[in-house]
Amino acid sequence: MSTPDSNTSVSAAALEDIEGYLARHERKELVRFALVGSVDDGKSTLIGRLLHDTHGVYEDQLAAVKKASRGRGEEEIDFSLFTDGLKAEREQGITIDVAYRYFSTERRKFIIADTPGHEQYTRNMATGASTADIAIILLDARLGVLPQSRRHAAIASLLGIRQLLVAVNKMDLVDYAEASFLSLQEAFRPFLGRLAFDGVTFIPVSAKRGDNVVHRSERTPWYAGETMLGCLDTLPVRRASAEVDAPLRFPVQTVIRPHLDYRGFAGWVARGVARAGAEVMVLPSGRRTKIAGVDSFEGSLTHAPAPLSPTLRLADEVDASRGEMIVDADRPATAATDVDATLVWLSERAFDPARKLVCKHTSRWVPARVAEIVGKLSLESLELEPTQGIVLNDIVSARVHLSRAIFCDRYEDCRATGAFVLVDALDNATVAAGMITGAREVAQRRTEGRPTPIERADRLGHRAGVFWLAGDLHGVERALFDRGIAAVALARAASTPAVVQAVIEAGLVALVVDVDDAGFAVLRDAARGRPALDLRSAPGDAATHIATAVALPETVSGGGGI
């Protein structure tokens, strides 16, 4: 018979066990991995099998999946239902959105991203894989290497994933033939060898039967390697941003000032370690100071490594706001208005150079434009091929110009400060994801006096000019406005050399209609070398002709094209 004292001791022991378990779980290494590959290769089924066999499924979830499987006329569990949660996914038997699931082993805790295989949803795959440490790419043992398999492998490599597991799935449908496994390995390995993976491991599996997923299979006696779970538990994970000797990168999210005696800068440590007493620099001002304190919800810290989100107090009254960055004073980030980048085009609308774009980089938003398309990545040869445009799922090398500087590193050095997205300024749609491969320092600019023509064109994204039109000036003015071009329709009385020159000096486009040949010749002289064209009889759309004429042919910070 138990006594109150014994019940108390049992409760205390149970509490100690729970706290001990939670402490051990907290100390486990967190690893993120993404499952990628072509459609119907069995990614969701593999994740469901992995969760089921590692006891990562709750009883009510298991009961619900068993019921749903029976409702679909299946005698066995459909493991894909553990992750395909959307109604459309279950109806079509495909993955559309990215699904995240969690499980742990004695050594590591894992976050799984189940990504879609359809070409239409490649952008969702890129989103799910962007934070992964390991990628698992599935191949159907019957179908082999498909174009989407190569595309996903290339994107995973570009996203900085350095460990790849190739799971040759559905081995049960080829009678676990070693020849099928080896032929796929020989077909895919040369392609993967040209990518930037540190390690590639091939594993024969059957997600439906559970072979070599968590437990070694007796059906593949010819395979002597690790199971998939064994590889996940032991593969080395390299994170450049978490290296203790890496330079500090701290994008500022907001300023916290609850009272006159406290002023802190909240953000996250994207790279390196924020240490109290360390000398830092605030970009873009270039002001140097020291970190006076590192604060968190639990209290003051001596240091905060990546990826923590502390609040930094600085020793001096230095101005900083959202979008600016606190960096290592001796190893600052590159302040760049021009970056070389690999772009993955995510929009169903093809690239249109006339549409205004905005770059979202860390906590900073700046107007941007694709200044040059260097080439498109071939999924067969992995070489850059000439291309005139960019469409959905294209992977291109490009040069991106920004109207204001961003503070960046190469993507291979730091994912957080080397990545950005391009957003359409009109409808807020994310059109591209970018990985920075190189950056150029901001050109020296004047800090006093009137803005120069270069600075005006840099800010507005186009050159100034004057154009002689026939017909509705205001309709053309609206069409240019929708393209992001600042134009002014001038009535006859305002179409004087002085007014036109003032409009052009302000960096704007002047539109005139009621002038004669002699009058336009005077206006052309007032333009001082900027575009001055008679478009009265030009074929096609006048707004398109004007947009082409005032487009910046090359990066304006270098002084060209103005």
C-alpha cells in the first residue's frame, strides 16, 4: 500500500526523469533534411514509413490514417497520408505544399520537409530545401533518372546542401534486383559528380515495405551499406554561419526603446557570434562602436551565436534602424549595389524587364532590376546556355542591380546574407529566389550638392528623355506609369525648352504633342544627349518604344548608359 511520502517520492522521480529527458533532447543536434525528386517517386510514403517505424506518429494520427486508407479501399496503411494533409493532395495522390514533420533519435532531432515533385510546384520545393542540411532525392527503380530528378538535384546543390542521399525506391517492384540498383547508380552518379555535394550515398529502399528505411532488409543481401536512418544519424553537417570564428552578421529588425535609459537593437545573428565587448561596425554609416551588452528574454548573455535572436546594446549613441546591419568591424559584409547571382525563376509570368522589382535581402527592401542575363543552366550538361528570357523553373546566372546597397556575403559563405528574393512591385508576388555568387563594392558617391544624372537614373531605374507623340499623351503617361517609368505629359504652353530641360534634369521623361519640327529640334538640344525621339509615326505601342529608349543598358553606378 502506498503512502503520501512514497507518492511524493515517485512524483519527484518522475519529474526528474521528464526534466532529464527534456534536457537531453535539447542538447541533441538539430538536423533539417528535405525529400526531393520527381513526381510519384514515393517521397511522402517514405516519410510516413520513417515516422511510423521510428515511433514518431501519435496513436490518433495512426488511427486516422488507417481509417482513411480503408476508406480508399486499401487493406494496408497508406503511409503518404501522414504528410499529404491538404484535401487536394489526398484526392490527387500528390504533394502540392511543403509539409514539415518532426522526429528524433538518440543522437539527433530532425525536421523533415516533404516537397512536391511536380514541375509546376518547383518553387515550393526550393522553399522547403532552402534551410535543409541534407537532401534525400528519390528515384523510381522502374523509371530511372528523370529531368525533374536532375532539376531538383541541381537546385539542392545551388541552395548549399552538401550531403545527398539517393534513395532508389520501389525496389519491391523490380524484385530487389541488384542490377537495377547499380544501373541507376551508374546513370546518375556522373551528373551528381559535377555538382557541389561533399558526399553522395545511394541506398536501395522500398518505402511501402520498409526495406532499408529504418531497419536493414533481408531482401537485399547484396547491399552492405547503412540504412537511410543510419545515414541521417551519422552524416556530417557543415554550417558555415555557425562557425565561432566567422565574422558577425546581425541584420537589425527593430529598435527597442522602452524608456530613456535603454536602447537596444533587436535582430538575429545570421553569422558568427555576437560578444559583449566586441568591436563592431554599423552599415551603411560605417560608424564603429562596441557591443555593450547582449540581452535575451532569459536575461543578459556574454555572447549569442548564430542563429539566436538577441537584442544588442551598443556602447555609443549610433543610429541604426530596420534594414541596416551590425557587422564585424575588421571583416565587414560587402556593401553592394551590383551582385552576380544564380536565380531560380518562381513565377508563372515570364521575366519582363519593364516590370519593377524589389529585392528582399535579410531585413532590407530595395528596388532592383535584372541588369544582365548571363545564361541559362542546362540540366543535361550543367553548362550555361544563351537565353533571351526567363520562364517558370528556369535556373539562370544573372547580374542584379540595386538602387541602394545591400550588405551581403557569397551564398556559400553564409546562406542568410547570401540569399535574397525578388518581388514584383505591383502585385507583391515573389518571382525569383537568388543566391549571390559575387558582389561589387558600392561606387563612391557624392554626399552633398544636387544629385547627379547618374544618381537620379540609379534611383528611378531609367534614364530621362523627351518624346514627340501623336494622340493621347495621358494614355501613354499611364502606360509608362504602370511600367514604373516616371513620365510627365506637357501641354503646348508647357512644352518650352526651359520646362523640358527642368523635367529632364529631374530625371523624368517628358511627353510633348503640340510642337513643330523646329520646336522639337530646340527641345532635342535641351535634352543634352538624352533620348529625344519623334514617335508620331512609329509602328506599335509608343510606351514600349519609350521604355526601350530609357532603359538602363548597363549598371549606372559604373557611369554608363546615362
